[in-house]
Amino acid sequence: MKQIVKVIIPAFNEQNSVGKVIRDIPKDLVEEVIVVNNASTDDTEINAKREGATVLRESRQGYGFACLKGIEYVSSNLNELPDIIVFIDADYSDYPEELAKLIKPIITDNMDLVIGSRTLGNREKGAMTFPQIFGNWLATNLLLLFYRVRFTDLGPFRAIKYDRLMALDMQDTTYGWTVEMQLKAAKKKLNCVEVPVTYRKRIGFSKISGTVKGTFMAGYKILWTIFKYI
């Protein structure tokens, strides 16, 4: 039986890349692509609609706010609830065509959560800044120390069973979203696995790693989230 897969793409001012992401998603595997326009001031919404995506608006800026908006929309259609939700960023740094690799462990091995690991995969030089690399290393080691779960990355490209996602009761509205999902999955003893993914330099300017303030705030929120749930 074919699995119903829906993709959620949080997007803030990604007019030059969001269309590329949508086009490269394997349409034979995906029922619906949902772009959450997170208070963009450019043509992100127009370009996403042009490529056939369902576009939602979330005026409260924050990565988690956008993801939660997407989940709310998916959950509102009780007649077509998905089996799998895939999250991917709108900056075209991940390779959307690798979506099949992410959902395969769920379909064939009954995994609950699959993280696309940039650490295990082929990462273009300069695609991640030193603070990002160090932050990933620190966060994943803290997850191992406090939650006894081994990850190599907090990568945004990930797939999760819909019912497991709902059971996690996700709350974070900003930078702690990815780590919250992983630590809650560990606490609930979900079956988690990583698959190597390819990663390239993003299109455009990063609103997080591209600024000192953004890097600091993201790092602080990730650490705060890890200690919050101990």
C-alpha cells in the first residue's frame, strides 16, 4: 500500500530558491507540498504558488511557528491524513530529490524518525559555517550524554511518521525545533535512524548563521531546549 507523504517547507524571504526546491521534489512520491510563508517581504509566496505548492501564511516569525502552521493545516484535513511528513528548508541547500532516501527506512524498516545527516553525507566546502559545525557537534554530544541517543546532526531535512509527530506534541517556535523533535523522540523511545544526505551552499543569505546575533540566538535556544527537557 502506497504511503501518503506530505512535505512542509518553512520559508522566509526565499524567492530565489523555493521554486527550485519544489521542482526537485519527487512528485511521484509526494501527495502535497506545503510552503509556509513566514512573513516574507519578497516574492516567496508567488514563486511557491507558481510551482504548484499549497501556500500558507504565518505572520509570527520563527522556524517553529512555520512548522507548526504546516502541521496544523495537515491535521485539519481528517479525510486525508498522511502517513509520513517530510520537512525540508526552502534555501536549496539540501537535495530534494534525495527524499526517497529519507522515507525508505520508514517504509521498509518501520523506522519512526529519519534525520538527513550532513555530517555523514557529502557536504560542499563552505556549505556550513564553523559555528554550525561546532554547534551540531556539541548538541549531538549533549543528546548522547543526557538522552542516550546517538545522532550526528540536527539537519532540517527529515522524515517522520505522522502519528509519531503528533505524539511528540511539538512546542518550540524558533530555533529549538529540530533538537526538540530529536530529544522527544529519544524520550519516547522512537525508532530513529540517520541517512547521509548531500548538502550544498544555500542560495541567498542565511538569516541565522549569516549573522552573529542569529548564530548566538540559535545556539542559545538549542542548548536551552536540551536542558529544558532533562
